[in-house]
Amino acid sequence: MEQKIIYADNAATTPVSPSVLEKMLPFFSQSYGNPSSMYSIARDNKEAVEHARAQIASAINADPNEIYFTAGGSESDNWAIKGIAQTQSARGKKHLITTNFEHHAVLHTMEELEKAGFEVTYLPVNEDGLVTAEQVAAALRPETALVSIMYANNEIGTIQPIAEIGELCRQKGVMFHTDAVQAVGAIPIDVKAEKIDLLSMSSHKFNGPKGVGALYIRKGIRPARLIHGGGQERGQRAGTENVPGIVGMGQALENAIETMESKTAHLLEIRDYVVEAIEREIPRVRLNGHRTQRLPGNVNVSFQACEGESLLLFLDMAGICASSGSACTSGSLDPSHVLLAIGLPHELAHGSIRLTFGGQNTLEEARHICEELKKIVAEVRRRSPLWNEEKGA
Amino acid sequence: MEQKIIYADNAATTPVSPSVLEKMLPFFSQSYGNPSSMYSIARDNKEAVEHARAQIASAINADPNEIYFTAGGSESDNWAIKGIAQTQSARGKKHLITTNFEHHAVLHTMEELEKAGFEVTYLPVNEDGLVTAEQVAAALRPETALVSIMYANNEIGTIQPIAEIGELCRQKGVMFHTDAVQAVGAIPIDVKAEKIDLLSMSSHKFNGPKGVGALYIRKGIRPARLIHGGGQERGQRAGTENVPGIVGMGQALENAIETMESKTAHLLEIRDYVVEAIEREIPRVRLNGHRTQRLPGNVNVSFQACEGESLLLFLDMAGICASSGSACTSGSLDPSHVLLAIGLPHELAHGSIRLTFGGQNTLEEARHICEELKKIVAEVRRRSPLWNEEKGA
Amino acid sequence: MSTPYSPTVMDHFSNPRNVGELPDANAVGEVGNPKCGDIMKMYLKIEDDVISDVRFQTFGCGAAIATSSIATEMIRGKKIDEALQLTNRAVVEALEGLPPIKLHCSVLAEQAVKSAISDYYRRQGIDPVPIVGALDDECDDHCSCGA
Amino acid sequence: MSTPYSPTVMDHFSNPRNVGELPDANAVGEVGNPKCGDIMKMYLKIEDDVISDVRFQTFGCGAAIATSSIATEMIRGKKIDEALQLTNRAVVEALEGLPPIKLHCSVLAEQAVKSAISDYYRRQGIDPVPIVGALDDECDDHCSCGA
Ligand SMILES: Cc1ncc(COP(=O)(O)O)c(C=O)c1O
Ligand SMILES: Cc1ncc(COP(=O)(O)O)c(C=O)c1O
């Protein structure tokens, strides 16, 4: 296929930028020493890891010794939630608060804790995909161990009022974790100002390598360990350090912070163009998630009477990479729990498309996507028994 | 420093071979799609991951769907042990058997489970660093949930009678896990013949990249998950797949298996030369671990009246990378628990050096190390108040 | 989930045969439901016990479209009793395989044909159950493409 | 653990000053124990209340060697009461810093000097405690270099 590929699935993963890969390369076959070792060649690696820690800390206004490297967003979420649950339950606190549209790394962890005897409040989000600090306040109990609310949603991109929730939790003396996997590197974050206690991130979402992430843990907080063993990460997370991965993550995040302003402007232009074009050119569509309080690169639309996998297959044939909330692509029995959480009927949840743009995308590509999408939706609807009824109605 | 470096710490970590890195490279910035995605460009990644899974399975005579990727040996150990402990304790089985000289990824996990109400039997190893199947048999109880015994020790390289222990456990219907992080890629392993139920490995120990490992889980066994979330790894280990890491691990292990025979011969030549030279040239030394039932590349010696960090610093100045069981280099309050477990007095445990060779080492390098070591030990002893007494005695 | 569809599946997905409504159909069946993400509607024109024309409309994934399409090809021009012999296995074979988690789409195609033929008998006041068998309207067991 | 020793530490480790025994020492002190992995033995020759000669032997890590070495330099030629002013902090400063987990080695050096001077008084039948202070023979608290 000599067709040009348009990658519009940056919320799923992103390419490693060449400048990041370049920084990583020496650490595979040349500077390969175990950072925990004595000799000089390992010392360089130790320094490289500490440099990356500082880069990441400075990106969210944390101190370097508040950053712990992990294998990705899922591990960070699991560690934060299970770790705090374990230490707090020793004090009799066995209640957790989250939302009903978190990533599965949070939701399935919560479900696991329910089996272990914790009680979990799943706050409903409104039809725009937002929760409020008031909802959190109303759910708090004396025995609440942790509030875990995602910074920005991975499907519909809505950004939660994190600073307000952080303020509330700090006032009430309750731990506050946020899954910021989609937000870090995309929008400004300040863990101090926003009073965040724990924050998860994942390198491959901001043009860093896959398989590496980090957990920010505010000084003085000590969740129980998830991975026991060697003394790495100041004894809190065992395992020989993934030096090239860590170096890549640090550099990628530094790059993301440096270019955030111009990239945001670029993404907003693309996003607003796409939303406007789809709503103008294609009948019976619905934008999912809040219209403005969302990540700059995120578009999520449902097309009545269309099924998502069919749309994706046609997009793929046209060289366009996107994703869908259809059950066919979720690997589960149901369509996206996020789209159901904002009140979409099953049919519309099955018929959603997520386009997530990155720095490498152009307005030209966005135009091409919209043109293709118009034809594709028409073809899928031509085949759909639901579109008959739709027309008849 | 324009000095040539001799790297003799291959048990700590190994360089990524250039051929392995070459296989990984396309998956950073070109073939970067999330393997769980719909579109064609992600499909290549999915296939690359499955190819690596098959490479790893074939290396230990497992089926590909018995291999689960993780972030390394520590995660694999934690998952295997906590996961089986959790599922078995639901059936009232709360007793675990291990040895007193496992890697900390196993030992500290066991200690954590003790806090959670499990009872753990730590089998003592003999002065050669070996346990027997009879010891395991004597420790088994009706409520034994898991036996976890390492395949080869990371400090002294001794190889346990895994097939006998596997046979015993299978007969008695008890789960058997082995931490094979040091053995995989170094000596032949056959999980079917040796009746292993779970086996941990780590890519960076056999010239693959850091931050990726695997857990072999025999078909039909289902340890509780350690990392909950997305449906990756057939729902058993969440997190976006570290595609380049996984590809590198698969290729590295395939290479290791292909070259194992010739590499073993090479390493045995080096090892036997080094042991012989040290014992001949340096007085009052002790070889730690069984003389022959040990990994081909492992030498571990204690030098009376010497402290290990001093030895390492001098070796480093001579461009030689090694490690030691001294507390100064273990990051803990005590010297190597492995050396204490085989009955070494503290002083000798502090005065140990581990030299672990890899395919890239030459006999010439081994000769150079022995010459340097002779001078270094003499200098360190000259400074030591214990050497006086030693001489006097 | 990657989509390792066979070329035949992709051919039927890209160029589905017999798509659309059939205004003079005398047998119409519909199976699946929007909750599951799969709805197949099958329109037959039956003359002298022979399926002389056929159309389908499907809301669903690539496999659902392809199984519907090939099923229409496999029953067109066939006698009713021949069409009733159509099994989901035959559909899968004709498509040169389906990913395991998509197998239920082939079941849906078989059911859509049977549902349409049942409708044909029902319109004539004949109880279809002894001829066609009972149809599982619900797709609880294999709801959606997910595994 | 990497070893970010300062150049001064590495200098004293590589070329330690005053290593060895001192046959005509009239004050010998030893602190630490083999269990901890650090033993410092300090030999002084004291004449007219002045430390005219000094040697050390140390079983221990790089920091232990370096702190012993520099301590001997810092007390050589000094009066006893000046030598008793030697603090572990001064040792660390003279070495241009030590990694935090190695700070106890400087304490050990200070203690080794005091232990030798105590021995000097003891040999003369003088109770050293009022002059030198009580010495902590055990290193339980800061045993070994590890943190
Ligand atoms: C025997 C053994 N088990 C487990 C581990 C842990 O592996 P990793 O550091 O890759 O997590 C190691 C190496 O550090 C090891 O040698
Ligand atoms: C919001 C959110 N949380 C957690 C994760 C999990 O991150 P990873 O796949 O790197 O483990 C993801 C992405 O997959 C995500 O979008």
C-alpha cells in the first residue's frame, strides 16, 4: 500500500520523536550498565535517570524525589490506588470515590478492591462528561481513603475541575489521586497549585517510548508497594531501571512542555475545523463530551445508524487511523462505558469515532479526513437497516 | 578515560546486541501503532508481539499462549507469587515454601505475604548454595499454596535441582514457580520436562532491552492479576504493550538459544581459568557456591581481610566492572544474604567479588582481570587491620 | 483488537453483494438488536419455492456485513429447503475463515435467512416452527463482536 | 549505588596518607567491627602532648579509607586537645563532601582518633572519659555503608 497514512489516534499512542529516540540510543548497547552498580560506566546511567526524573518533576511542578518510574499508566494507577487503599484500610478507611467513566486501569482496580471488601462510590458524570467538586464533597465520608478522578478522559477528552477537587480533598484531609495519562504533556499541570497527592502518567502518550511511566507521590505520602524486591526507586518500586525508556520519557516530556503553547493552538485549529465540518456536512451526528472543556486534540462523534468498526475499516482503507467506542473494537461485550456514562444509547455508542490529533497532523489532513468521513458515513448508512427507519422517522 | 573497559558484570545487566537493537528500531517512530488498535499499521505491531511470544515460548518449550509479557523479572516474581497466593488462599491454602537465598524480588514479596497472614518456610541452602527436593518434600503441608525456588542464583550462580522439585510438586499437586531470571538464555530449560508451573524471566539479562520481562504460566493456571486494566495479554496484564521492548526480548532470547552451546564452552573456559588463577595466585580466598553446578559465566570469590567496595573501586580504576556482596554495595544494612545463607561469616561476605562473564568477554580479558586482582587484593590487605591478625594467626 | 480478516471477508465488506431494500419482497427477517451492535435485515422474493431475489441491510461490524453479503449469494436462486440447509459453518468456510470472536456473526447470518423464511410461511398462515425451527431472537449469548 | 565520590575522596582512597602500623605507637584505638564491614585502627605516637606520628589501617569502603587517611593528616603534629576538637563534620568538609549514606564513615574516623587518645590516657592510668567523653563502641545505629 503506497498510500499516505494519516494517523489520528494519538490518544491510543504516539510515535517516539526522532530527537527523543536519539537521546535513548546510547543507553541500549553502549551505556548499558545497571544504574545501581558501583563502577563509572553505571554512574552515567544513574545520572541520566536522575536527569529524566528532574525533567518530569519540573513538567508538573513537583520535586524530583516525588517522581517514581513505573512501566506505564496502568501500573501507576494500580500502584496508587491499591497502595493507598492498603495503607488507609489499616486505619479503618475502606471507602473509595471515583467516577463511572475512568480508564479501565482505575475502574477494574476499584472493582478488584470491592471484592476485597472496600466500598466504592462511582460518581456519575453529566451528559458533557464532567463531575463537580460538589459531587465529591457529597460523597465524602469519615472513612474515605482515597478520591481518584481522572484529569482528562481518554475517549471524549473532557477535562475535570481538578484544582477544585484537589482543594476540597486537601481541606478534608483525604488523599487525592488523578489519572493524568491523557493530560500530561497536553495541558498545563501544577501538582502543588492543584493540590494533587498522586498523579499517574505514561510516556507513550506524549511521544515518548512505550512501557515506561511514572507515579508522582507527594512528599510524606507512602502507598504500599505494588512490586517488591530490589531497592530501586528509593525502595518503592523494584526492578532494574529501564534506562533508555526513562531517558526517552524525560526528554519527550521536556519537549512537550516546551512546545505546548504552539502545539495547542495548532490542535485547536484542527479540532475546531473537524467538529465544524462534520456537523455541517454530515446529518444526524452528535459531538460527545463538552464542546470546549476538552483536550485540544480530541474529537469524538457519533453517527446515527452507523456501526463503528465498519467506519474504522473504511477509514483504514482510506489510510486514516482512528478508533471507536464500538464493542467490536473494545474487546468487551459492551460498547464504550464512557459513552454510556454520558448517557448515549447503545446504538450511538456503537456508532462513535474518536479522532485524536498530534503535533504531526496538518489541517490538510483534517480536511481530507472530513471528506472521506462524509463518503464513508453515507456508504455505511446505505447498508444500515436503522438508517431506513431514521429516514422514515 | 581512554582506558578500555572490561565488563564482567553480566549478571547485573547486559548490553543490547546490535542485531537486537536493529530489530527494535522500526517500532519506535515508524511502526508505532497501539497493537490493540483496528487499523493496518497496528496489525504489524500485533504480529511482531506475537512473533516475539512464539520465540520466547519455543526457548523454554512452552506454548505461545502460556507467555505473558511484563516489565521485568521483579514484576514477574511479584505477579507469580502474589497471584497464586491470592487464588490459593481463597481455598484455605496459606503456606508458602521458598529458600533463604532467593532474589529480593521473591524474598521481599514473601515477607509482604507474611504480613498478610501467610506462613512462609524458608529452606536453608547448604554451604554450596543448593537445596534438595527432599527438603521441599519435608516442608510440604496440605495447605501449601506454592513452592518458589530460583533456577540459578544471581550471586553465586548455583543451579538448583529444578526437575526433581518440579516432579515432586506435580506429584503432590502443589504449584511450582521458579525465578529463572539468571538461567533463561544461559542454560537449557524445558518447562514441560521439568514440570514447571510458573517461570519468571527478564530480557536485559540475555542481551535484550531493560524494562521488559515475561511470566510463563502453564495452561490452566490463573494467578490473580497484579496490574488490572485494559485487555492486553489476554486480559491478564494491563498496559499498552512495550512493542520495541517485546520485539527485542524475543530476538535476544532466540539469539541466546541459537548460540548457547558455543557460548557455554567459551564461558566455561573463562570461568575455569579465572577460578584456577585466583586460587593459585592469591592466598586465603574462597570460591563461593558449588564448584561445577553453577552458571557457566559466574565466578564469586571472597578474599580474607578485604572489603568489597574497596576492591570494586580499584577494579573500576583499572577499567574492570564487577560487583560485590559487601553491604556497601547492596544498599542494605547487611552484606549479601546469599553469602550469609551459605554460611559465610560477615567479614568474608563483605569481602566478596562477583565476576560474571558474557559472550563478549575474552580469555585475554580474564587474564588481565586476574593480574589486576592480585595487585589490588595485596594493596587492600596492606591497608587492612584484619590482615595483620590473619598473618599473625 | 487487530482485524485479521481474510481477503474474501474484506472483499465482501468493501463490495457487499445485494445490499439494500427489496420493495417487492415477500419475506423479511430481522435479527440482532442495536444494543448488541449487530442488526441484520434480510429481504427475500420467493417464487415457486425458489429464492428469486434477495437483499440485505446490516448495521454491524465488518464480519457482520461480510457474512450477510455472502449469505445472500449462497441462497440466491436456491430452493427454500436448500436455503434452510445453510449453516453458519458453511458461511465461515465460504469467507475463508473469521476471527474466533467474530464467529457469532455467521450465526447471525444463518438466523437472518431463517427469520426471513419464517416470515414467508407466517404470511401464508403456516406455522414456521416445524419447518424452520425455533429462532433465537435474543443474542444474549453472543452479544456483540467482543469476546 | 553509584559512587559519586569527590576527587578528594578518590585521591585519599587511591593514595592514602599514613597507612600501616606504627611499631612505637603509644596510643592505639580501634572502632567498628567486621560484622558492619568497617574497622578502623588508629596508631598514634604522642610526645609532650603532641601527636608526632600517626598511622592507620582500615578494613572498609572507599569512604572509610578516605576518612581515615584525611583524619591522620588533620591530627598529625597537633596537640591532643586540638586533635580532640576534630569533628566528623570537619572531616567531611576536608574531603569536599561524602554521599549521605557514607556520612557515618566520618563519624567512625572521629571515633577512631578519640579511641586512640583514650588508650593513651588509659595506659597512663588516667580515666579518659572526663577528657575524651564516652565512646560508642557499637556501630548498631549506623552499621555499614548502606542506608
Ligand atoms: C534472580 C533474579 N531475580 C529477579 C531479578 C529482577 O529482575 P529485574 O531487575 O529485571 O526486575 C533479578 C535481577 O535483577 C535476578 O537476578
Ligand atoms: C486515561 C488513561 N489511563 C491509563 C492508561 C493506561 O496507560 P498504559 O497503557 O500506558 O498502561 C491510558 C492509556 O492506555 C489512559 O488513556
